[in-house]
Amino acid sequence: MTLGYHHQQRKAPAADFKSTHNPVTQVRFDDNPDEGELDPRHDTQAQSNGDEPILREDAWSVLEQENAQLRMQLAQLQQQTVRAKATGNVAKQLQSIFEHQQRDEIWASEVEIQAADFIYVSELQDLVAMPVAQCKAHVCQLNFQAVQREDGNKHWQHVHNALLQMPWMRQFKTITAVQNGPSMQVHLSLKRSSELKSEY
């Protein structure tokens, strides 16, 4: 790169040197005369400063999205808690009704026979057992027990889904399932939950 300097001839100083003095201006000539005098580092700094508001806006947008997701998860957890409480209350109510109501022998016997076959029809005999399948007037109680205690509640969702697929289950309007480690208790009723309030 070739550097050259243009020298401007100085004139004799005026009477008032301070007021008329113009400093000598040096102009650098290089291979690209179209470029200005701005140091490249200043270019970078100016560009970076111009990008800062955009970066802050992007960060704020990400935070807003994360907050929205957290609010949605919190709402879902609250709904699950409400549903769990409601299910627990209905399950206790059905348990009380089951303990106090009289038995409809014909209907109860038919449902008990179908329920007893459920484990084998669904091919779940290697996973769970059903020591109790008993019905009364409009409520049935099914108790399930895991074959291997260490399985805990590993299979209960699968068992519950398989139970709902049984044709004889279509008659029931209220179904509750309460899991407790290696056991699950299911209550079935021919009545809706809103119709149970008047009983016991």
C-alpha cells in the first residue's frame, strides 16, 4: 500500500495569529480513496449499537413466550387438581352408596359375570388380578391388584383403557378409578354424578 502526503504551503502569519490560524490538514491516500476516515472499529461499534434494540426485543419476545408456556402449564395443573378432587369426592360417594344400598340380584349377577371375564378377555392376567368384582343396585366395585408389587401403578392406565373398551361398560354413566400403588379401585354407576347427591 502506497502512502502519500499533500503539503499545503503556509502563508505568513496574520497579525492576530490565534484568530486566523488554520492547522495544516494532512490527507492520507491509499489503495481505496473512496473510504472515509472512520476507523473500522468505530464502524463495528456503531453497527453493534444499532443492533442492541433488536437484540433486546428478541430477548423480550423469548421471555414472553416462556411466560405464556408456564401460564398454560400452571392452568393445566390447576385443572388436573380440580378434576382429581372431584373424582375423589365422587369415588367416596359411590363407595358409601355401594356399602349401603340393596342388591339387585339379576342385574348384579349379570354384570359380575362379565366383569370376571374382563382380565382374560383383555389378556391382562399376567399383569393384574381382580379379587373383587361386586355389584349392588346400580353401583359396582372392582378391585385390581398388580401381580408384581414392584410394578406399582405401571399398568393402571392400560388396564383402565382396556376396561372402557368392554361392551358391557357402555351402560355406566359414572366411572371413577383411584390408584394406590400396586392396587386400583374402580366404581361404576348407572347414574350420572349429578344424580348421586340425593343418595346417602
